[in-house]
Amino acid sequence: MPKDAPCVSRRSLLKASATVAAGVAVSAQAATISGVPQWLPFDHNGPLHYDPKGWEFLSAEQAREIEAIVEQLIPADELSVSGKEAGCAVFIDRQLAGHYGTYERLYQQGPFVADIEPGSDQLPRERYRIGLEQLGKYCQASFGKRFSELDGEQRDKVLEDMEAGKLSFDGIDSKVFFAQLLQNTMEGFFADPIYGGNRDMASWKMLGFPGARYDYRPYIDRHNEKLDLVPLSIIGSSAWSRKG
């Protein structure tokens, strides 16, 4: 430090920090008192809204079929839990209940750039509603049962035929519906747990992914080494909220 640089004592620094902190607290309190709520990230469609139990968009019947589908797409094995146990159906439900379900945050009207086709005008909510309805009709006509009531081999056969576009659905291509299901199931399995899926960070633990940690600088140069770090969600660890 240069000799002519001003010297700040530890006491002065702490006092200044306390003053700033007090000012922030007063500002936050004033905003609340004046009727202006504090701003929160993703306030209208974010993790803070995903704590309530129960289904937010899917009916109990639809949720049952989705759970059967994700369980078949990602069965439990020695490496991880199933898609159902990981909460993939919950993830899908929360996404359909939010902006993703309505494409609210996408440009769906023109003008569009020439030679570039706009996205599908069929909303994810509609795809799931129509797809599940058509899947139910097919299973009843072919097996006399719901998809969730089929055995493993029958479920695999139905999903394989859907993926190949062999099932005749009204209102939606069965291949398109399968692609939607598979994509959202994978997202739910690997996404941050705050969105309803990846329960207990099952997929992250399976992969050895340490999650949304604050700082990775101590590990940048540690190549090809198993770190065994406990995965952390964007909102931290559930252990942080436990009383010691």
C-alpha cells in the first residue's frame, strides 16, 4: 500500500458496512409499508411458486397417466430412481401451469423474417390435453385399459409406436406428442429441483454433477478427479433449512 494512501481502520469499515446495511433494510421496509412489494426474480413464474403440493394444471387422471409414461421412459435401476419418483410429472405440471404452457414469452405473431416459419401455434397445454385424450382412446380400444393399467411390455410397445408415428391420433401427430413427452421428461429429470423434478437431486448425484455452486475456482485445475461434492440447488441445500 502506498505511504500516502488513507488508512481505514477495521472499526471504521465495520461501522460503514453497518450503516449501508441499515439503509438497505430501511429502504426495503419503506417499500413494503408504502404498498410496493419487493421485487423477486421470476416473481410471476419462478421457484417460489412451486412449493405448494398437489397438481396445478393436470387433473388427477391426467397426472396418473403422465406418471405412468415418465416411469416407463425412465425406469428405476441400480443407478437412479424412476422418472416418476424423480418428480418428472410434477415438473411437467408446473411448466404447463406457467408461461411455457401458453408460450406467453414467445413471439407467436408476425411480422416474421422472410423464409423463416413461425413456431407451432399448438400450445404445449393443448398438445398434452389432446395427446393424453387420444392416447387414452387408443389404449381403451386396443387393450380395454388405460395406459397406466398396461404391463411393461404393452407400455413399451405403445410408446415405440407413438415414437414412430404409427398411432392415428386426431388433432395431433402421435410422433409429435411423443417428442414433447420425451423432451419434457428429460428436462424434468435433469433440471434444478426448484422446478419440481430431479427430486433429491437424483440425476445430479448419478452423474456426479455438483449443481449450482457459488464458486468453482478451487476446482478449475483439478482435472479427471472425482470430487464427491454434495450437489446444490439454485436455492441451496435442504439441509440449510434444518434446525441444528
